[in-house]
Amino acid sequence: MRRVLRPIRLGAVGTCLLITMALAAAGPAAGASPPQRPWLDRSLKPATRAELLLARMTLEEKVGQMTQAERGAVTGDPSLVATWRLGSLLSGGGSVPTPNTPEAWADMVDAFQAQALRTRLGIPLIYGVDSVHGHGNLVGATVFPHNIGLGATRDPRLVEQVEHVTAAETRATGPQWVFAPCVCVARDLRWGRTYESFSENPALVVKMETAIDGFQGPRARDLSDPDRVLATAKHYAGDGDTEYGTGSGDYPIDQGITVSSRRDFARIDLAPYVPAVREHRVGSVMPSFSSVDWTDDGVGDPLKMHAHRELITGVLKHKIGFDGFVISDWEGIHQIPGDYATQVRTGVNAGIDMFMEPFSYQDFETTLLAEVAAGAVSQARIDDAVRRILVKKFELGLFEHPFTDRGNLDEVGSAAHRALARKAVAQSQVLLKNRGKVLPLSGHERIYVAGSNADDIGNQAGGWTVAWQGLSGDTIPGNTILEGIRQVAPGAQVTFSQDA
């Protein structure tokens, strides 16, 4: 009998322990918080919670919040997230877990998050990814037309739906932040990234900014929902308006110089950012690699956007009223003239709040700490940056739900999501000529399909698909143009020539 009772008693004890552990893990009741961590009180506004937390942080912890590293820099030793108190991680184009599946993504992000929660104050990570036309890094995610195609639809509601699906698939796999949408106004077709622009017309770009609502939700409180992500308006400002020949090396126009009067710059290049901030409440803004040279005072003294205090702090934050945080582009401050200390100091004082320093995050932290100690960067500027970051983390609900909500994981690449993608593809097509009423076809004609990309799904998907410049071949699920024609017109005589 004792042999029977003993395991029963141990089981009861184990049950009690499990219940106690579960209650402890659940934390305080809604609206309550441990006395030593008042910022966990969910009844308080995000701004108030951020102030309470900021008051408890050391300078080292604040600088950590301003630092974003690439996942590849910490994958070998995830404890580096805690050691360096990192505020954020990102997956650059093509930076993916193995295997590249929705579950592996969620597991990866949660593993990094567990390290962040080990720190003294347990401030959660925010994880960013380039979901610029779907969750493109993930094979099997729904891929949508690029912005140039979505702009051609002239359908703001459809664009909002597209980005809502993108947000849902992205957050279901872990990341809570996307580096999209690009709201540049592309003015020169020789710029190789025109596909990231909705239009050459600022008014149409503004019209398509419903994309931000798709990502973040139309209401401020939607941001914490499991199908929403923080959006990024980029690249601030003038990246699509640079002059040909002002670039460097292999880039004659990309990352070049926008030569403009202040009036024209405001009318063309800044125009999309005003409604993005004031009407759509975009949560983050990313500066451009490009420079600006004002014609008002004579050309010849261009200034990198990452160093442009007038435009980042003066115009974006003060005049337009942006209250989110500014995230640098990939090693964006490295293009500022001077040594690394000068680059860090200039970027912070210009108004950048978080720094995408993929593999030099440790140097960034030690350098910024030294600049503060030397009085070159004020404590007030540090506090302003960290405050902005923390508010968005609270709005995202990361302190309550730091780990991935996998409730929508089965919807990644679902039939319903792909049906929306097919609709977006169809509406993005632009008929230039229909002489003699050739179209619509009956489906029984002789059809000649020509071109090297007509039967290459990788090339048709373009950049930011699996890799940042895309990949050729059967890289993702989907139908090529040739396959689509054969699918909808099985009675046609289809001839394909790759080289025409």
C-alpha cells in the first residue's frame, strides 16, 4: 500500500508545484504590477510606463536599447543578447534560420527573446525584418507585387489588405517590426530601386499609405494584436529623387545626392511623410543612404541624411510631429565623413534613436558610452531616444506577451492569402494598347510567349525575396507567366521562346 500511496503523494506535490509555478509565470493580475516594477502596470499609458522604466535604467542599459544587431552576429552565442543588453535584432535579406520554416522562425525569435528577458530589467527585444512585399525572407510566405505594382492598382483598400496579410504572416513567425513601406517618390527610371516606389507622383504615394494601416492597424490600440506589426516609413527623404551621376562606384544614382530647393524638396520628397506621421501614426522612420544639397544656398555642400539634424530633428520630429523612433539603415552612419566616434556622435545628435549596426554593435555601444562620458552626446538626447523606443515596445504589448503568438501560424501562405495575392497581381497589370480589340482572348489562339523571365518565378518575384536582391529559378511556390497562361488557356497553342 505504501508503494501505491507514495507516487500519489509525490504526484500531488508535483501538481502543487506546477500550479505555483504557473501562477508565478502568469504574473500579476491585469492592471497590477510588482511593487519593484511599476512599469508593468497595464492600466498606465505607454508613455507613463516608459518614464517609470527609464528612471530605473543605467546608461549602459539605455545604450543597449539604442542598438540593433544582425541575428547572424549572435546566433552562435545567443547569450550575447543579454550580455550587451541589446534592444533589437534583425534579419537582413537572406538571413534566415535553418530550416527556413514558419516554426523555425518563431523558435529562433523566441530563443533570442528569452535571452533579453534574462537581463536585470527584463526589457523585451523588438525583432525587425524586410517584409517589403510579403514576408519575403520566408520560403512559403505569400509574395505580393512590389510597390510599383501596387501603385498601379490605384486601390488603397487593396493595398491595406495586402499589408495586413503581410503583417499577420510576419508576426505569426516572430518578428514584430517590418522595414516597410517605402514611401519614396521615384523620379528617374535609371534608379535600380524604382520597384520599391508606389509612384513618381507624390499624391499617389500618399494615397497608397493605407499600407501603414495594414501593418499597424487603423487604430492605435490595434498594434498589440497578433496580426499587426510596427511599420517603418523609408527612406527619409529623397532617395528616389537623386541625380544621375552623383552616386559612387557601381552606383551612379543610388545613394547619390538629391539636389533641390527646400520648397521643391518639401513638395516632392517630404510630402509622403506628413500624412504617414499625422494620419497613419507610423511607428518608425528610416533615413536614406542618400544626401541632400540645397540649391537655396548654392550647390556643392551635400549632407548625408544620416547626419541631417535639420531634417531629422527639426523637420521630422519637431515640425511634422513624429513621436516614434528613427532607425538607421544598414550601417548607415558609416557613410558619414570622419572616424567612427565622429560617425556615432553625429548620427545620435542628428536625431537617430536606434542604430542598425549589424556586426559592429559592440563597437557602437562602447563608442557611444565614451561619447556620453566626454560630454559630446547629452544624457537628454539618450533619454529621448530610449523613451521613444520603449513607448513603441509598450504599445506593441511586448512586456505582456514577449513571445510569439503562434495562433496564425497555419495561415502563412494559406489559400486565402494567395487568392489576395492573385487579385493584387491581376489589378496591378496595366494595359498600354489594345489596337483592333485583340483582347480579351478566347483562350484558343496561338500565343507566343517570349522573354528570359517569362518562366522564372524567382526573377518575377524580384528583390527582397529569399535574398535581398532576389534569386533566379524555382525559389518560391507560385506560377510563372508562362505557367499561368497555360493554366487559364489549356486550349491555346502556346509557344515559348526564352530569347525571343
